[in-house]
Amino acid sequence: MSHSPQKKLPILLFRSAGISALMITLGGFSILNQAGAQSRQNTSQQYGRTQPVYQQPQQSYPAGSVRVLSDQPVTTTYTPPQPAVGGTQIQHPAQNQPIPGQQIPGQPTLAPPRESLPEYETQPQPLHERLTPMQPVPMQSIPGQPTLAPPQGSHIDYGTQPQAMQAIPRQAIGNPQTNQMLKVAPPRAATSYSPVVITETFPQRMERMIREKPGVEQRHGQILRDRYDLADRPAQGVAMSRGKSLQEGARVRLPQGVQSWEQLAAMSPAEIKQRGLYPQGFLPLPFPNHPVGGMLFPQFHIDRIKAQDHRELTRFDLDYDIPDHFLPEYPPAIYLTTRPDLGDVSQGQVVSIANYYELFNGILNPKQLEGLRLLVTQFPQQQFNATEDRNCVEPSFGVTCFDCHVNGHTNAATHLV
């Protein structure tokens, strides 16, 4: 039923930027004129989109309903919106029916069927159709395709077996002509993992790597001796928390033909490069067996964990080879910034699953204690796991975070992934 035309309504008139907006209060609700709808339509047309406009049927609405009125004389009878001057009112393709999903007071909201979606809501193009085919990097392994030969003269010099690792030449980096070489696989690969092709049984692989072990260690030991002065020369009056002395002096060896660091410092960078006098000790140190990589622990940590947790961290293919006097003291102390009054809370022990609760219960809160538990919990790792693709004699539950970062510090374990 429509309302009486004699009923008086409070009217407020606003002017902003030359546009009049008529606000009429009905039962506590605000009703705006068609300027807002026309503005939205103009905006949609400006950006190349066609915004369907809902056309109301001519009918009356109860008091308190919210409806957009035109600039026609104000009455209590609902007047449908009129087409904008100089514009065309866009109809929804489905015979002036309400747009699915639009809320109409007193009527249920319609779920939009897929076939009724407007054109501007089309589905995105499938990812595989938007990707541009790219060339793989040389030496990149793609299942089912032959491996590309590396460009001639390109390699990474790790000091051992330069043919084992290949890369784009350094002088080619930044050259626009190498852009094609630098392209890699599409942004979204089929998998995050490299294929693992096992062609040997575990006993065959272990026997082979044990047989190769002396040659691998001799080669890497020679690199250490050539690059560094490994003598034990402790500094006087400088020690770590538990008293282990620091080593003093520059330990990188000078290039052959250079008598002092002062002589090297007097040369220009161009001369050092031209004469090949850059000290090899400042280059990245390769892993003892770089093609294999993995985790490698100092012997003192292997022995302590075996006695304390009954876990085995020995690798059958490699032994740790950096002298102990260059390594941090073991085990390192733990000082809590929240409780400096407690001093070394490790009490001189290696924190592990066997003692973490006894050491920290009552010091850490429950969340911190649970986080510490995860740091001393074993997780399978490439060299320490239960499969045949491992470098430990017996199947293993894995390693812990604190096996490398012992007591939240370090034991100088080395790791190559």
C-alpha cells in the first residue's frame, strides 16, 4: 500500500563540486538521488567496463524501505529511476530481471548461475596458456629430455674437479646477449624436487664411497694446506667463555711471489687481477666432497651425541678435517637476555632431547619450552634418513637443529645443499 502524499518529510539539500544531492529521511534510513548511480556508470564506462544497472519494477514499497529516487518532485509514492540525460540505461541481458546476488529488501538473494555472469566477470585464462615457452639453462635436467651441453669455457672454480659444476661464465653476466641463456623454467614448475635415480644398491654405493674416501680427503686436505696456515698459535689473554683460546694472526696464505701483505696492498686491483695474485684463501671454501655435499659434523660432537642420546652422526664417506683449535669451544654457554642473573643456563652440557626439559623447566614459558623441544627433535635429512639414499651405515631418524647450532650457537659443522 502506498503512503499518503500529504505526509511531510524532512528534506536536507547538499551542494558539493557543483552536484546537488537530495537526501530524504524515511523511517531512519537515508535515500540518495540518482547522481551516485550515474557516477558509478560513468566510471565503469571510463575504464571500458559495462556495469549492468538494476531497473526496478513499478510498485509501491512499505515505509522504511531504501530506494534511489530521481530528481522528480518528492512524493511518498515510489518513482522508478529515469535514464540519464545523454546516456543509455544498460539492461541486464536476462529480461530486466534482478541481477543475481543483488540484495532487494523483502526478497531472497539470488545465487548467480554461472551462465548469467556479465561479460566483465569472465574466467581468467588458464596459466599454461599465458606462459611463454622458455629455454632451459644449460646443464638443467628435465625429465624425458637430454641434458644440454654447457657452453664452452664456462665453469665454477671450486678448486676441485671444475668439470663437476657448470655455470654461465662470469664475464657473460649482465650481457644482453646472454638473456636467452639466463631464462629458466616457467614460474610454476611441476615439482619442487629433483629426480632421484638410484642405480646402485645401498651396499654397492657404500662400498664405492668408502673406497673413494681416502682420495677425496687427501685432495681437500691439500686445498686447506695450500690456502691457510693451520698451525696452532693461540692468542695470549684472549679466550672464550670456558677458557678456550682464540687463534691469532692472518691465516690466509699470500700468493706465490708476494712477500708481505703490505706489498699486496700497494698493488692496484687491476694489477692483482692481471697477475692472478688474489689470495685463494679469500675464495669460498669448497665442501670436502663438493659433488656429494650434505651435513658433516666434528668428531667431538659425534662422540658426545652418541654417548648422550645414543644417536649416530658418522658418515661413512667423509670425516671432518678442520683442526679443532680453529673451532668454537664445546659446548658453548647459553646466556638468556631475559634472565641474565642465571648466567650459563646450559650448566656446561650439550642441550638435547635427553636433558632439555630438566635444564629449562621453570625458566622458559610453555611456548618457549615447546619451541626448544622442536629444536632438539630429529628430522630426516639427505645423509641421515631411513632410505637407501643416505650416507650413514644404519637407517637413521635424522638430525636436529641443535646438531649444527649446538646450544643455539655453533660447532662449526659444515653443510652443503
